[in-house]
Amino acid sequence: MIRALTAYTTEPDNVDGAVHDILEQLDLEKNLLAHSTGILFCYLDFITTGVLKALCDSLPFDVTGCTSMGFAAPGAAGEIMLTLLVLTSDDIEFSAGLSEPLAQEVKECTAELYRRVSQQQAVKPSFIFASAPLSFSGDIVVDALDQASGGVPVFGIAAVDVEAQVRSPLVIYNGGAYPDRLALLTLTGGVKAKFFMDRLPGELHLDKQAVITSVEDNRIITLDNMPAVDCLEKIGLVEKGVAGKKLYNVMYAFPISVEYPDSRETKVFTVYGINADGSLTSGSSIPPGGTMRIGSVTSDLVLKSAAHITDLIKKSGDCDVILIFSCFSHNLALMDSQDELKLIQEQAAGFSAPHIWAYAGGEICPRYTTEGQLTNRFFQYTIIACTLG
């Protein structure tokens, strides 16, 4: 059994007041069981003002998480918040750790971190929660975790922080914040987890397409045999700025699908940046040879998807805690930027357990195969959820 405690603050500029509010809501002396851990999401300002470090210094357990741009918890929802979920249990144990900078050794650093964290317990973990950096391929991270753990279910989130362009997405570990590291939390014991995923329909495509002709992991180098940014400029999605500099027209707002001639599963992802050499950076590994199409979605589709996944959660039975992550790109399709988090809060009135919701730069969630087995996957432009009991 897991006891879930939630707390939040909306005061990034008042360090002492924010920490006091969180601790008062948690009442740790009364509520903590034998083993505890924290999962934290916050707007960037809570890091720069020192709230994050002061809070983590005051907590008697490890904390993992990341930055986000929208938040919901029991009793509160908003765009500038810090939310903390505390998991505490007498029979489930928690272990956490932080990787070395991933750099070019993403697989090796990820596998080494899993080994280090999992060795803190006498038996194999039964569940992994991952907080991943946005700048590296989520597919590579998830594949490395899957191989290192032997298929332990991995659920999690990639950090996000966006203004007009991607700003400073950071992974959180014990009061520190990192652009290039992975944080893991493992649960050991009788964890009962259920997973849910809903991807927006892909049939609403703009009349824009190109063939991906060369790639390197999550970097698209050429489209239609020309520098990727030049191709996007040609079809009107990127414009030239002063001194010949390419300006980025909020590409992360669009779902991009790639269809392959061998009929493999369609890949859906978002683009987060244009590099100096004209290549594009996405959150996902993209094989070459597919036809890339730029999608378009509506506010109604985003809200329908959120309502669908919350309905699935309600029908799934009792649990101890609920985690929900939605791709931040959904937010840019909304008529009002708070519509999705308001809907989540309305639907949460019917949940059987406390919940935490946050926007993600990428979504990590096991998917059920046709045989009912779980396979760990990385997604973008998706809403995912997990219930733990």
C-alpha cells in the first residue's frame, strides 16, 4: 500500500513562505511511513529564486522531477506553481539517483544509473519513474532503461520550459536542476500499476510534406536532400530573419507524423529547435526514409483526449495515487491556455485517489501489446497516465 500526500505553492518569490506552506500541507511528522520519496514539478522561477533548494533541503527523503509549464493537484491548478507528490509506504521501498551528464554516452549513462539505483535494494525494482532531459532522444533513454532493467515498466516525463522558444527545461534531483541529466526513482515491492495513453488523431494534416533523407538519432539533418531548415523555409514553416538568421515559427506547436513505405508504425513527434547547421532537434529518434507530414489539431480534440483518459482512470478501479502527463504542444492548440488543466481538475472530482498532472516535453509510458504484455515506449503529442496501488 502507498500513501500519497500532495502539496503546492504559487509563491516563487517568497522562499520561506513557500517552504512553510508545503511543509504545513504535508504534515510529515504525522503522515510519513517507513519509506518515503518525493516527485516534484515546478515552473522555472521556483528554481531561480531558491525555493526548490530550500524545500528539498528541508525534506527527509530524495526528490526527483523536472520543470513544467502547467500543473494540477488536489485543490489547485495553474501555470506558475510548484507541486510536490510524496509517496510513503511501509512495504514498498524507494531508491533514487541522478546520472552523469548524458553527452554522447546516453545509453551507457542511462544503464549505469539504473544499475546504481537498483542496487540500493536487495530485490529487483517493480516500477521505474524517470525524469528525462529534453535535449536527448527519449527513445534512446527508454530503450536503454528497458534493456538494463529487463523490461521493468518505465513511466515518466521529459522536462519542458518554453516561452517563444524552448528556454531552460531542467531535470530536478534533491534541490539541484540539470539540463543534461536523467533522474530515476525505483519502487520495489508489491506495486500494482496500470497505464493509459491517448494520442490525438493524425488525420488532420496540413498540405505540407517532405521525405526525411538523413538523420542522426533525434537530429533531422536533411529533408528532400536539402538542409532541413531550408526545406521548412521552402514550405513556409520557417522564415529568414535579420542577417540571414532563420527564425523559428513555434514548430513545437505542431504534431509531426512520419509514415514509412514498409508500413511500420507511424512515428509522431515534435520539433524543439533549429541548430546552427540547419538541422532540427526533436525529442524522439527518427529513422530516415519516411515521409514527414505536418499536422494540425484543434482545442476540441485536445480536450476530448483529456476527457477520454480521465474517464479510463475512473473506470479502472481504486488505486492509491494517479499521475497524468500531457504533451505541452497540446496547450498551444487551446482557445484558453488553462482549458486542459481546468478540465483535468473537474474530472479529478471523480478520482478515487490523489492526483498530480503536469505538462511534458515528452511522455514515457508502457504500452500494452495485442497479447496484453507491456512494452516500454517514448511518446510525444500524447497524454499518458499511471495509477499505482
